[in-house]
Amino acid sequence: MIAFVSGTVAALAPDAAVVEVGGVGMAVQCTPNTLSTLRLGRPAKLHTSLVVREDSLTLYGFADDDERQVFELLQTASGVGPRLAQAMLAVHTPDALRRAVATGDEKALTAVPGIGKKGAQKLLLELKDRLGAPVGSPAVGAPVSQGWRDQLHAALIGLGYATREADEAVAAVAPQAEAADGTPQVGQLLKAALQTLNRAR
């Protein structure tokens, strides 16, 4: 198993990064939050989980080992593959997921694209004894909902956009974020922001 990759960030995309390790470019699938911590040409270390399929080898990268462990635990639930597990971590921090499972918060899980009410109920049952108790602060979701602008702005800067372009893109998607029911989903906002920037070019 590849436990982590460490090297220079050679490329960034909306859902992945390429890290140069010993002259080899390793493509790593990442959440927007993890991508926002990376900078082109700068050294980085990503904790990784290798998912092996008959027709592919896919490396998923995380800012810390806790996130990687939660990613792997989520996949022990039936019907949860790596893409859905990554989507869950794009919307919620590991601690927010632990809190949601511990308190039976269906709404938090249905905020993830691809999870309906029945799926959320099933996941709450299956994950109840697997994720453990929250380890961080007791504040539920507030920093994430307040910080979507900062996360989105940092992700755009990390992708190589100028500060002015990032500011304009954040302003352009603000109505969409404010109309969201609950916590804005940074991954979806990043896609919308990139579309506005592509149209402007």
C-alpha cells in the first residue's frame, strides 16, 4: 500500500493533483479542501489510499491521516465506494461526519450528492460503531458554513488563478451558496466558479 506521497506539486485540477515523486508524476484524487492547501511548484505531503480495480489503480490523497482513515472506514458500509466516500469528505470534515453519525443526523448525510433519505438512514445504522466519537471542537458545522468563501478562494488561488479572478468567481457563486439548504458544498461551488472563469476568458 502507498501510505503517502511527498514531492513537488506539478499540476492542479478541480478534483486532483499531480505530485512529482522521484521524477514520476503521481496523479492523486483530492477533495477541494485538500486541494486548497496545495500550491503549484511547492512541496507537499499527502496521506493516500490506493483503490485497486480490475481496470484501474486510483490514488486518493488527504491532508491528514485522520481524513484518510475515515475515507477507508466509510467504504466498509455497503454501497459506499471511493467516489461517494470522497464526496462525503468534500462536504463534511471527519469530525462533522462522526457527529452526524453519533447524533443520527440524516440531514447532514443527505447534503452529500448521491445520498438520499433511505441511504442516509442505512449509513447511520452501519457506521454507528465504526467511526468513533468526534475528537475536535463541539461546534457543529458553523466554521465550515461560514468559511466556504475562504475555502473556495484558497482552492482557486491554488489552481493558479489571480487573486482578482478568485475574488470575482467567489462573488459570482455567492447567490448559489446562500441559496443552499444548510452548509454550502465547496466542491459544487468550485465547479461553478471554474465555469464562470472559463466564460470570462
